[in-house]
Amino acid sequence: MTERQPYSIVREYDGFQVRRYPEHVLAQVDVPGGLDSGARFGFGPLFQYISGGNISGQRIAMTAPVVLQPREANSQTVSFVMPTSMRAASAPRPSDPRVRTVAVAPRVVAARRFRGTARAARFTDEGERLLAAVREAGLEPVGGVYYARFDPPGMPGFLRHNEALVELAALPGELSD
């Protein structure tokens, strides 16, 4: 079974969850294209990296989700979440200069789950719904919405698990455990 990125649920709201993610490592690549096409361009170099296309030739288990972070000028960053056992210092150095590994500090995130194929219009709509619900709940989003895809491309759309996510500013008392 594919390892999924761990998190703890801080609080449930109507239409989204607030989650706490621990420190983790991402393998990333910046690619041209929007949400409809960019993931295809990013998947290849990242899959090569985890398949041993790194300086040490180390194979790394595939995990979920694949993260899509829209950027300006019709581009995005595509990321693979590394296994929980991997630390930034132990991540093998990529052979492909387009690929990089980054450590991500612990953070609090709002997440909205949805089903369907990875179409830009659907992702954008779910991201806007998430932002509206977060603001309505009196929470403060930090940065832009990003998206998580959990299933392989062959999975029928009605079975696919996707998420729209946005980091939150920690509010005194509101998000404490």
C-alpha cells in the first residue's frame, strides 16, 4: 500500500478540515503549463528521481499525494512527498538539475476534499470554495491555494481523491491542541 503523508486533524469545519502537518521533505520540479497539463511534465523527472535517477542510485518508495502549486505566468511546481523516514539531510542528491529536494517546516493547513478528474476549472473552483470557507470561519490564509492528487491517472474520476489546501496563520487559542 502506498504511504500517505501523515497529519493530525486540529478541527473540523463545514466543508474543510484544519490539519497540522509535521516536518517533511519534498522532491520538486518547476514546469510550464497550468493545472491541466503541468503535472504531466513534472511527473516524469520526479518519477525518475525516486526510481534511482539520483547520484546514489537509491530507489525511493512512491508516496501520496502528488502536490501541484500554481505559480505565475502559467507555470507550477510539482512535488512528490518523500517517505516519512526520509530527512532532508538523507535525501539523495538528484541527478537531474531540474529536480530539487526541500525540507518543509511543520505547518497548519486548511484542506477541502473533493472527487473528480484533475481539471483546472474543477481545482480552481474547489480552491475558491476553500478560501471562502476559511475566511468565513475567521481564519487567515497564508499564500496561495495548492492541490493534492492521491490516485493514479487510470482511476475513474468519480473514485479519485483530491484536495485543495492553503496554509493558515496560527491564531492565538483558535488552533491550539
